[in-house]
Amino acid sequence: MLNDLKDCYRLLELKPGATLDEVKRGYRELVKVWHPDRFTEDAVLQQKAQEKLKRINAAYEAIMAYLANGQEDLPPEEPEVQPKARSKPTASEIYRLGLDRYSAKDYKGALHFFMQAAEMGHADAGYAVGFIYYQHTTRNVFTLNKQVKNDHAAFSWWTRAAERGSANAEYMLGICYLYGQSTAYNEGEARKWFERAGSKGHPHARKRLKTMDSWTGLADKFRAVPLAKWIMEAPPAAPQPK
């Protein structure tokens, strides 16, 4: 990522002190201009466009992160001109940056943006933080301590996200209580969270409610027994954040 913030503004053809709307508008215009799909008939130009777009994306993310942190100490290029008042990126915009980083397999960068958005009260971002802790843990006997620690972190973030209405977080809390994952086995709590997620149309939660009342539900109870859950199938995968 570009280190010099002034260069980031120049790359987006903006002046330091540009408003959030100006940053987003300038970014969108440059993406249209330099999108590689416009150069499919010229491999050389398409490669240059790809490199240019990478720098544009990096500059945009650097500026958005700068604005999200509320920093105001970047001097304008023309001191005599007072910079316009800045508005900070919204939690949803920061969350989208996290999704972009996750799609690029930059999980550390994704976690950084997800946490920022979650601390601003974004429920889906809170779920995404828990997802990374839970899903990106190597599960074997040699990583037991780490995976237990990460599972506890996931449970904590999902609890906060569920309280803010995230259906995915509600579903995964149901899984945690059903499997005794990072908490004591509690069929009543599991059912409660599955019902909340199911009321929002969550398909996996509705399916779990059905299996809890069938023979399959007995296997879930056995998995919650200490040690047994490490021998049987791996914990269910969490739905990817979107």
C-alpha cells in the first residue's frame, strides 16, 4: 500500500482535504477509466491498466483508512486555501473495504477493517470478525490451544453481533451452544438463537431446528461431550460474510 498520503491523493487526482464524497466520486471515475476490461484487445495496455488499477485501489484504501481514523493533520497543497470539512467513512463503507480485502485473501487487512466497522456498531462486521477467528484456524491436536482461544474470540464477537441483529451471528451462536463450542452445551439457548435466525429467513438455522427434533439431534448432543467433539466431525463451517 502507498505510504505517502499526498501521493495517494494525487493518484486519485484530488487535493488533500477533499471531502469523502469527492474521494468516492474520484475513485469511481478512475476505476471506469482504468478498468482492464476496456483493453481486452491489447494485452500490453490491459497489463498496464491492471497495474494502474492496483495502485488506485491501494490509494483509495489508504485514504479511507486515514479518514476513518479521524486524522486531520495532513496539510493542504495550497496553504492559503482552507480544506473543506471532511466527513468520515461510514461503518458500511469500511465493512466493504474489509470484504474487498477478504476477497483478495488478505485476511489480516480484512480483519483490520472489519474490526473498525464492528466497533462503530456494524452487526455484519462483528460477525465477520468472529468468522475470521473461527474459520481461519488450523484445527488439529498441535493447534488446540490456539483454536480454543480463537473460538472464544469468535463466540464473543458473535454474541455482540447477534445482539445487534446479525442472522449469521445468531445462527453461529446456536451452533456454539449445540456443540458446546466455547460455551457449555445448552439445547434451550441453541434453539433460541436458531429460532431468531430462522425468523429472519436463515436457511441453515431452519434446517437445524428440524434436525434438533430428529435422530440427528442425538448425535449433536454426543458431540458436545468433552473430547468427543474433537474425535467426531469438524465443527460446522460458518457462512461467509457478504
